[in-house]
Amino acid sequence: MLQFQGSDTYIASEELMRSVNIAIALQKPLLIKGEPGTGKTMLAESIAENLKMGLTIWNIKSTTKAQDGLYVYDTVQRLYDSQFGTAGVEDIGKYIRLGKLGEAFQKTEKSILLIDEIDKADLEFPNDLLWELDKMEFYIPETGKTIKAQERPIVIITSNAEKELPDAFLRRCIFHYIAFPTPEMMEQIVRAHYPNLEQKLIDKALEAFYNLREIPGMSKKPGTSELLDWLQALVIGGVDPDKLKKSLPFVGVLLKKTEDLQLVGL
């Protein structure tokens, strides 16, 4: 049985690893929620690395429709070809372009499918995928063919909880909420990325980082990726760790909104 055990660069809690492995065993999508910067997207990359599988990523936008993930019939190209007498224009199959879901279904080996930030799309988007994610197939009426998964992919779905997802969709998923890392876990994450970093710098930087996150009214709290970038900036800048008690060098690496900079008096 496939078992996810984390990776060298992704520190996963025991509970998260259990959720991943339960979703794999039950062949259900794993819905991951959590604030930005908690490693939701990186989880799929880590699973692919740990299980040595291919990874297909479907990045969802506000304009994305469920159909986009299945296939697109390029009628414009077919019309263009017919006007110029291109051979084979009667073969509609030539003008069918599979989306990310279709690509994942076509893989001959078991793989990972990441549907990233599903809550960015409209409310009907998740419901429009119920059949495809349940049956792992979809029908193309233009060609009369059914695209069926040769190897059922492991589906990871992320959400920033910007909007509630439909109950019918939630019932079909295994759910896990990734809480923001504790200072102890964050130190493990930092060590995984920067094993040779000076301990004093890590201690002082983590203290400043978590104090910053606790300031009331912060509109966009810095996340793990911002911390890792900030540590790198501190090293490149040769910053003395003791100075982090009184100032925040390169604070623009941590805070990305003017109101947050004003909030901390910078």
C-alpha cells in the first residue's frame, strides 16, 4: 500500500500524513484548507516526490470553468484550417485539447493531480466536477469518446477558505486543515531548507517573525515562504541577529501591504 511519509524539504505532521494516506487508501480527493503560507501547494509536490510520481497542476482562477479542466474544442482553428484547405479537417479529434484533468486521466502510471485554490472559482465550479472526480471519466460529445483514467490519480485540492464549498462536494472529500506551524515545527522547516544556518539567527528571527504575526489588525500576515525568504535576505545582508530585537531589516520581504507596514510603524 502507498504510504506518504513526508520528504526532506517538507515537514508534515503525523495527522497530515495520516490524512494523506487515508485519502489514498479510500481513493477520495484530499481537501486541504489553511491560511496562505502553510504549505498547501507544496504538499502535493512533496507527495509526488516521496511516492516518486508525476504531478499535474491545475491552477484555478476566478474565470476558470470546470470544462477547462476536461477539454477544449478548438473550433476557431478548425474553421481556419477549413478555409485554407488543410488536410484532415474532418477529423474533429485533431481539434480536441485536453485540460489538466484530461491530462491526468491519460497518464499510464499512477500520478498526483493538484487542483490548486479551488475557492477562487465560482460557487458552481466544485459541483460541476462531482461526476468526473467520482467516476474518473468524462464524455466528449464532439467525438463520441469517453476519456477514462487509466490509473486513478491521487487528487489533492487546496483552498484558502475564501468562500464555503458546496456540501455535496465536501461529502466526497477527505478534509484536513493545516494549522500555521508552531515555532518548534517552523524551526524544523527552516532547518530542512537551510541546514547550515546559525542557531542564534534562527532563534532571533523566529522570535521577531511570530511577534510580527501577533500584531492585531494585520491584513496579510507573513507566512512560511516569506520567513524563508527573509532569512536568506538576512544572511545575504550580513545582519547581526541581536539587531532583530529593535528593528526589522528588509521588512518588505515579510510584509507586502502598505497598511501593514504602517501598522508596525515602518
